[in-house]
Amino acid sequence: MERALDAYVIKGVTHNVPLLREVMTHPRFVKGDISTKFLPEEYPNGFLGHDVTKDAASRDQLLAVAAVVQAVRAARAAEFTNYSTATPAAEEQTYVLTVAPARKKRAGEATTGEVTRTVKVRRNAADQYEVALDAEAHPNTYVPVAMHWTPETPVIKTALNNDPTSFVTQYVDPQPLGFRLQHRGTVFKVEARTPAQHDAQKFMLAKPEPDASTQLLAPMPGSVVSVAVKAGDVVAEGAALVVVER
């Protein structure tokens, strides 16, 4: 079931695969110690997605996949002679990967689940990828990565450390500085930079997001047809407030 959820591709609509995938591996669910209060007891603040900062094995899987995906995309880009930023693919490449959940951080949330790690990717004598998952602390410790992926297609099958059992990750879409991956049901934004680009990043100040906590933003332009609440009402998250007609 875990593998089926990982490989099930859904696009265009909101779904609950991230929650289902997390529940499948929850210790209480595995033991059968569940009840109708399971969700409010285990996720009192709502389900925020898979947290790789609390699962080293899952974090390493995501970093390994992200590193090889970036190397494959870079090698593919280098084949286009009219691609202005294309450079010949080096035998060994170093990237600074920043991986974080693609969702927006909630107000008052303590952590974003972000991981930044310097990795090195190379091909061995058998033309297979190897990744140093922590190139700063352990620059010569490489993990064999066997990956089956056609660039830009959704399903990625990967095995680490010559493990005969592979796991499935999804390639969601390209991004300006990387791409998005769906790992264990949760979508992560991956930014891949060279060390020089990473060092220069401190000079690229992020544009502050406007505080919209006191605003109700319409998803489209239109006319207000009706208002379902009045001043002073207590409303729950997700409750209908206004009907807008285009």
C-alpha cells in the first residue's frame, strides 16, 4: 500500500494521499492501535506533511533522489548546443540542495522542515550514480544510487546502497531554481545551486510576503453575491464566508 500510494499520480485536484501515506507507517496504525480519535490525537494541529528532519532514512532517500535528478537534468541540458547556460557535464558535480515542504508555513509554526545539505554526485566505473549525502562532513563517503527515470516523467524508482527493494518518488514539475518532488506523499520544493551560487545567495534578499492574515483574498475577480457571516461571528477554518460570482 505504501508503494501504491507513492506511485499513484494525481494532478490538478487536492487529495489526501499525503495523510494516507503518513498514516500507513505510523506506529499506532501498524500495531492496530487506532480508534475514531486517531487523527485528533496524533495531529491536534492538523496534518502538516511528512517531516524529513525527524526521519534520517527518509531524508537521505529524498536527498539522494534530488541529487541524481539534478545531475540527470544538468547532463540533459548540456546536450543542447543552443542552450546558453549549458556546460559540459563534469565527472563529479557538487550541489547545495535546499529541500523544504512546498506548502506555506502556518502562522506560529515552529519549523518549516527545511534541510540544506552539500552533496556530490559522480558516476562509477559501471556507469552508475554515486552520491555523497554530506559532502562537508563526509566528502569521501558515497552511496550507490540505482535510479530508473526518464527525465521529466512523474515516476522515479530508486534503490540505495544496493538494496534490492526500491522506493518510489514522484517528479512533480520544474522550478526556476530546481524542481518539486513528491516523497512519501508530501510535495517538497528542491532548490539546487552550485557552491558559488549558494554563497552569492546571501546577497539576493527575499521579497517579504505581505501579511494577509487579516484579509480575505478572492481567488478570482468578480462580484460579491452574498456574505454568509456578520461582524463578530466566530468562524472555523474552511467555513464559507462569501460567495463570489465571475
